[in-house]
Amino acid sequence: MSRWNHGETYRRQAKASGYRSRAAFKLLEIEKRFAVLRHARRVVDLCCAPGGWLQVVVELCGVSDCRILGVDLAKVKPIEGVELMQTSIDAPDLASQMLKSLGGRATVVLSDCAPKLTGNKTVDRERQVWQARTSLELALRVLDQKGHFVTKVFESNQAGGLRNQMRKLFQSVRVFKPKASFKSSPEVYLIAKGFLGSSPKTAEYDL
């Protein structure tokens, strides 16, 4: 199947299912394989626009028993049961604002961040790894012990280094490429389960 046909197939499925983007199917695959949202009570979705992942979280977790927060610099169309924050992921005091909004520590932090591509693979990979690293820094500040973190990365030496660092902070870290991703895309997802918990060492971890 060509790249265009692959993308078009998932776009049609997303439209038929009421999802705002085909990326929703990536999270559905992740959940089916790793069950990161099972029993989730507080969920954060970073770089959440246009809202496809948030729709999946609402669908799987519900809004009566789960607090759901979406963060993005772009304006996101409201989703019932979801609180939205329009800000950058590196904004000062964002972690404390997230904790206040959630009413406690997060069970799950999701990050599907991707930069606007320049066509320069080196630059694009560096920018994306920065986003993943910044997302991890936020996760370390807001995650509850034994919580889960999922982040997109573009495969590179830097991404490999980030993965190795995460393995010191979580009970397990797996690499996963959903079928909904383009085969030619450098994107994969790091699935980190079982946060080992906040400590002075973790807070000062060299990321």
C-alpha cells in the first residue's frame, strides 16, 4: 500500500468513527497492546491538537471517573468532559498548573508532540527529541508513583539516549510502532510503565 493510500485509509476510518485525526488509531493500538489507560483516574495529553487522542481517552476512561487535561499551544475545539490549556509545553509553572487542574498527580501522561517539519532530517529529529524530553520533564513532575508515560520520538541516537534514561525512571520501557504510522516515518512510541516515584534524585535527574 502506498503512503498516500495508507494515510487515506486511516483518515476515512477516523471520519467514519468521529475522530478528529487518524492519530486516534495509534493510541487505540497502544492501549490494546499495553493497557496504559486501564484504571486511569487523571490523564494529561500534551500537544493534544486537534484532539484525536483526547477523544480516545474520553471513550476508554469516561469523564465521570477520570479527570482529563489537554495541553497545546494551538486552540483546540472543546471536548465534553475535558479541560484544555492553551500554552506551550515549556511554559513556566506549567507542571503546578497541571497538578492544580487535575486535583492531584496524574495516572498517565501522553505526548504525541511533533514539530513542524523543515525537510532537514537532522533538524527535525533534534526538535522532536526536545519535545519528547520536555514532555518527560513534565511527566516526572506530575506523575503519581506507578504511573505511565507515552511519548512519540523520531528514531535517532538522541532518542536512544532518552530511552536509556527513561529505563532508570520506570519499571519498563518498550518501543512500539503502530500500524497506523507510516512505515517510512521515523516515528515510534516509547511506552514507559510503572514510574518509580518522585525523589530528590529524580527531581534533579540530568535530562
